[in-house]
Amino acid sequence: MKKNKFIFLLVASIIVLIAVSQSVYIVKETEQVVITQFGKPVGEAQVEPGLKFKTPFIQKTNYFEKRYMEWDGEPNQVPTKDKKFIFVDTYARWQITDPLQFFKRMTNERGAQSRLDDILDGETRDYIAAHDLEEAVRSHNRVPASSGATGEMISDTLAQISVGRQELQRMILLSANEKAQDLGIVILDFRFKRINYVQEVSAQVYERMKSERFRIADKFRSEGQGEASRINGEKERELKTIQSEAFRKAEEIKGKADAKAAGIYASAYNQSTSSRELYGFLKSMETFETTFDTTTTVILSTDNELFKYLKSMK
């Protein structure tokens, strides 16, 4: 009898323990819970952490993540508006904001990931297809990787964009949130992880880059040649100016020297008869020196001024 009573108490204790364990659950800081009864949600979602109670055996707890979660898309080949194919790899961050609505529409996080695949991949394809290639790979109209004259010349030749990569990401995020607003989630961020060209487009891009660099090099060469021509022209002009100024000064100095010499000669000539004769003799000698050489033959009359000095030398 006592043994049966002990067994009864043991079984009752186990049943009570199981009932208590089934009626109590804990909500952690990083979790939120939806209570379901026979598969249908009951009451409001439990989002505050702490010890909670439910009807044992009948009600079931469904735990959902409260923290930010990641979505990583599969790389897809997408055509742009200008008919160029690119591989687009994207990622996003999302959060469950209404667990009750999320449970009704998605049931679990796996279903949410699948639904996000449809929404984000579709929006990405639509927006990429509605814009040119430059809009997807560039965010603005300047070139941060190049500076100075080279960067300015490259940016001058690039097509001007009106939307850009960052704006495309923002538009995809807004549109995706509009389509996901009844799912109990919010997409916090969306980014292009990587955009790569298909092989045919890559070849075209590389050829364009090479031709652009060749064009810039040719422009630098032509500008250098023009600058060299300008410098050489200035050098020649300055050289001629210096030579002209030097010639002018030389002639001026010669003129002053000749005038001074003439003045000395005139002063000496006027001083006495002997001085005048000496002056006349010296000038005659200069004339002989500049006029005659060993091969010169001269015929002079007897009354010639030069003849008297030759006669006196004899």
C-alpha cells in the first residue's frame, strides 16, 4: 500500500513538473515570441524579456530573432539599359519589427529569406535594367582615383550621370520596403557587394581604358611640344634682344671712343705745326696699313699726299 502511494506521488510530481515546465517559458533579450494554439497565433507577441506563462500542452512558443539579420543574394547576370550584361552581387540587412504579422505571413525566418530573394533580386534587376552601365558603377561625375590634370581630362570624357550607384541602392531599398511592409519586417540597408562585367563587356571596357590613356598621353605630348616651342621662341626672342642691346652698346662705346680720339687728334693737330705733321703722318700710316699689302700695286701722282711720305722714305 505504501509502495503504491509512493509511486502515485512520484507520477503526480512528474506530471506537475512537466505541466509547470510546459506553462513557463523565458524570453531572452535577443528574442521575441509568438504564442500559437493549435497552429494559430494567440494574443500579442512577447517582445519584452523575462519569465512568461502559457497554457501547457495546448499552446506553443515560436521564437524569432530580434537582432539585425543578414541577407546575402546570389550573383545574377543582369542586362543594363544600354544592353550590356553585368554580374551583380548584393547583400542587405533586415529585422523583424512585427513578429505576429511576420508569423502570419512568413511562418519562419527561412520563409522570410526566400521572400527577400524574390523582392530584392527582382528590384535589383528592374532598376539595373532601367539605367545605363555608368549609373550602376559610378556614384558621381568626378574621378576619385585620379587627380590633377589627368583626372580632369578623364572626367571630361566620361558620360555625365544623373542617378549613380548610391542613388540606385537607395531607390531599391525604398521600393523593397514598400513591397515588404505587410510582412512584419523592415529592410535596414541594401548594398551592391560587387559589380563585375561579363567577358565581352570587360574586353570593351579595357580597350576603352587603353584608348583613353593613349589619348591622354598624346594630349600631354602635344601640350609638351607646344610648351617647348613657346619656351624656344621666348629664348630666341630674348637672345636677339640681348644681342641687339649688346650691339647697340658696343656701337655706342665705339662712337664715344672715336669721338674722343678725334677730339684728341684735333687737339693735337691744333697745338703746333709739328703736331699737325705728326697727326698727318699717323693717319697716312693708318691709310697705308688698311689699303696696301704685299700684292698691292699703286700709281700715285707727284702731288699726292701719300707720295711725299714715300718720297721722304726713299
